[in-house]
Amino acid sequence: MESGRYRKGDSSVAQVVEGSNLQKGREAIAKNAWRDAYRLLKEADRSEALSADDLAALAEAAWWTGRIEDCIEARERAYATYLKGGDLPRAAMIALVLSHDYSGKLAHSISQGWFSRAERLLEKEEEAPAHGYLAWMRTHAFMAVGDLDAALEQAELVLDLGTRFGDRDLLAYGLLQKGRVLVAKGLVKEGLSLLDEATVAAVSGELNPLASGIIYCLAITTTTQLADYERAAQWTEAAKRWCERQSISGFPGICRVHRAEIVRLRGGWAEAEQELRGALDELQSFNLEFVAEGLNEIGEIRLRMGDLAEAEEAFSQAHELGREPEPGLSMLRLAQGRVHSARVGIDRALDDDTIDDIRRSRLLPAQVEIALAAEDLETARAATERLESLVQTFGTPPLKAAALRARGEILQAQGDPGGAGQSFRRSWRLWTQADLPYEAARTRMLLGVALSADGDDESGRREIQAARSAFERLGAVLDLRTAMELLGEEIAEGTPKASAPGARVTKTFMFTDIVKSTNLVDAMGDKAWENLLEWHDQTLRRCFSDHHGLENNKVGDGFFVVFDSPYDAVECAVTVQRRLREHSRAHGFAPQVRVGLHRAEATQKGRDYGGKGVHAAARIGALAAEGEILASRDLIDAVDLRFPVGELRSVTLKGVSEEVEVASIIPN
């Protein structure tokens, strides 16, 4: 965006003595010698009143040398001076740039305030280039909320105004934004063509330096999100060379974050992290949005290196700055063995209706992997089909590779190792051709497992061995350990551990819950409710202990309890309801508790249990009425009950594809 910088020949510029700091500062601005320009104009500002153009030039020099506070101060003074002189279009231009500055600092309310000022200043002015820059910023706002039609309309306006007024920066912005919108709408070939055209203008030096930098930034962001890593790498290297030519401090930090992502994807993790650490030092007071992006990248690197604590810290810091660290955070939870948390996180990220299909395509592979870990084949299959449909729209090789790997994982889970192997092999070739070694190695290990499962153990071991070597070169210690375990190799004591795969067990699961607890709190008051809840918890825990139940979790006023014996589970549930009734008869009141029981297979990791069986048990508990014990047929058939059982009925449980038969167990 044009920042209102000093222009040769402006009639507003006062004549000065040749050789003064002001004159030298103007000459430095004209040569993009930002450090000299900042020093000279700052000295001039101490000795004389600068014009609005000179203040705008000082702000630009401060921006390029990473002095964002000085930049904002100078721009606010330039705005006031333009406004006082009645130059409303230039005042509006400065207001738009200030909106951009404050947005980078995550001061969104102030940013919106400056944007509104620009709108107000221009609403009665004749159409001018400033209206094009206003439309340019509106495209960002519309794209952020997913309104692509409105964004396209604004991008067309930017193009039209840039053409009519002969503003090369504005024309390039219009090409860029129209290209980004078309890509988001699935018109990838047409959109990338416009992006390339805009970026060539930046490379060739036709544009204002700030316009060049912003176009580089958004073009690289778009191509990276699209998984067009070859194009992103080419533009990243061009941007790096351009930054080096500019003798600047601030913008290279942003360029370096982009470059680090490409380096990370190509397997240079240590180099990428070093690049990111340097970038973060530059950006801390400059652009917090890119600080968050850099922290998220560090989290991704640390996750792959098996440093889960550092990954957690980096993702947490990125989140504090407003960057949703997905899918990295959910994949971290999976690596920690916290399958339920991983599932909740990735599902919530995908439920965000403001994300576009490009962003969605980056999340779906993680949803497939997490859903399979949770034994939710239905969700994994739906996510795979959605990913495959996006391949038809966007079609980049890495996206195709991700979809093929997801399909292979589905086939493997369905007991078709032959079909899975074919998908994995095609996926591995695409990852390799795209020069993405970590993804290629992960897919190769899956291929090895599929081949072994299909009876070709020799070929399977060969593929796993190749993956093992790649993981060792990359420093992917968790994946390395997994490969070593598959090969039956002895693992050194100090080698970091991946999350245990978990044991398959058959247990009886109980879920309890106080019915209408919110109403009780309102009726009783906080203190009386706390006393009642304490009695409830103590009473139920004694029942669990007496009947050999293991309390797995407590959420609010309910319990999740695991039993080895279905008989013990039934006896415990009956005892719970009897004691509640006895308390009601003796004291006139007891909370109404519902109990759900289900016997099923699940995956046990330490004290935690997960899988479809646990999910079904929770849903059965939620269906029970007050004072009821509702049990699945699987539980009822597994034990010789000494209590009456109500009539079986079929129910549909949310998230469970098949109907489940349930009935009430009635205490005597």
C-alpha cells in the first residue's frame, strides 16, 4: 500500500538549503536508503517543522528499519497535518496505513477506528486512487469472514481504479487480490496466473517497496496454504533476494518466517528453527501476527523432533497471540496419547464456518489420523472423502499425496492391506517428487506395515527400514522409535518415547450424572448445593470402591467409572440408586442421578480409555432418565442379572453409526 511517502516535485515541499539534513534525508528516501533516511529525517525533525510529506517519509523509513512506534507517531502527525491542510485523500491514505500498522500489533479496535476514519474522509470525495486502496483493504475483511463474492467485487474495483488512474501499485494489488479470491473459490489456474503476474511486477522493481513486500508476502502465503510448495519456494527465494537488496530491518523478519516454513517442509529443521528465532527477534515490536506464525512453525518443528514440551510452549504462545495452532496442537495431543482432546481440537477447528476450503484441506488429514486413533472409522471416512473432493478443486501434488495416504489408512482399517499398499505407494511417490522427506518417510512406513499385513514381510521390512533411515537423518525421534519397534530393534534407554499404541481390552463402562443440576443450584443456592454435591461425591465414590470400580474421570457433577466385571458394575449402579432413595426417605431430598452402563472393547493407555465403546457408553448415560439405570444389550447379555430388566428398545446414539439396543435395570 502506498504510504504517502515523499515524491519529487511535490509543490508542498519547501525549498531548503542544499546539504541540510532534511535534503539529505529526502535523497536517502528516493534511493531507499532507509537507515540513513531515518537518521537524517529524525535529526531534521528536531530542528524544524516537517511537512506532511516529510513526516510520511520519516514514518516509512522508521517502518523499514523496524521502529514501529516511531513510525506510528510520525504517521499520526502526518495525518493531522494533511487533515489541517485540507488534503483529505492523503489523510485517508495515511489513515489506511495506520489501520494496517495497528492490525499488525493486534490492536484491532484501534485499527478499525483508523479504517473508519478513512472511509468517512473519502465518502464525499471524487473517485481517486485512495478509493482503490480502501477497496483493497475491504477485500481482506471480506476474505477473513469467508464472503468471497464480496471480496471479488472489491478486488475488481481495485483493478479498475488502478487501471483508470495509472497507479501501478494499485493495479498490482488488484491482480493479487483477485488471484487470491479466485484460488479460494477453486479457480486455481486462473488465480495463480494473476498472482504470478502481480509478483513479477514486485520482482521487476516497478512498484513501491512496501507494495512489493506485501505482494510477496500474500503470494507466498497463498501458495503455501495451497500446498504448491514449488511455487512458494521460488517466490520465497525471490523475496529473500529482494529483501537483501533493500537494506531493511523489519520486512525481512516476515520474509524469513515464510522461508523457514519451506525449509522445514524440505527437512532442514535446525536451519528453519534458527531462521525463525532470528525472525522473532526482529518482529517482536513490529508485527505480532507474524510472531504468532513463527511460533506456530517452531511448534511444528519441535513436534516432529519429539520435543513435546517445547512444542506445547510454542503452540501456547502462538494461541495467546491469536493464531489457532491447528492442526499442530491436535497432533501434539495425539502424540501425548490424549486422543479425546486431539479429536475435540481438530473437530472444533474444522467446524469454524469462516475458514475456506484451502485452510480446510490442511486440517482434514489430521482429522483422518485422529479419528482412526479414536476408532471412529465413520468420521475418518467422511474426512477422507471431503479431502478427495478438494483434490478435484485444488489438485496440487502434496494435497493429492495427503488424500491418497488418508485413503490408504481407511483401507488398512477396513482390513484391505493390498488396497492400502497401493494407495500408500502412490502417495509416497508424490511426496518424494515434491521433495517433502518427512511426509514421504511417514507414508513409506505405513506402506511397509501394509505390505507385511498382506503377507509380504520381506518387502514390508525393507520399506520400514528405508523410513527408519530417513527419520534418523531428519531427527524425527518419535517416528524413529516407532520404526525401530516395528523392526524389532533394541532401543536405547535414552531414546524419547512415542505415545504407546494402547492395548485392546473389554471393560464395562459407567457414566453417572445429576439430572437438572442447574435448576437445583438456582433453587438451593451455592452454599447448600456445594454441601449436597460433596455428600453425593463421597457416597458414589464409596459405592465405586466397594464394587471394584476405577474412577477414570469426573466432569462437573458426573463420573466416568471402569469395571472389569459387568456384575460388579450392575451391583454398583443398583447400590447407588438405593442409597440415594434411602437418603431421600430419611432427609426428604436427594439428587436424582442417571446411570448408563455399556460393555465394549476399548483402547487402554495407562489409566485412560478411548474408542467407540467409551463414546457409546457416554451417550447411553445421557439417554437415561432421572433415577434410571440404562444398560446396553451387550452388558445385559454378559451377566446373569438378579434384577428385573425392562423391555429392550433400539436407540440411535450421536456419533455411532449402528443402532444400539438398551433397557432399564430396575432395582428391587
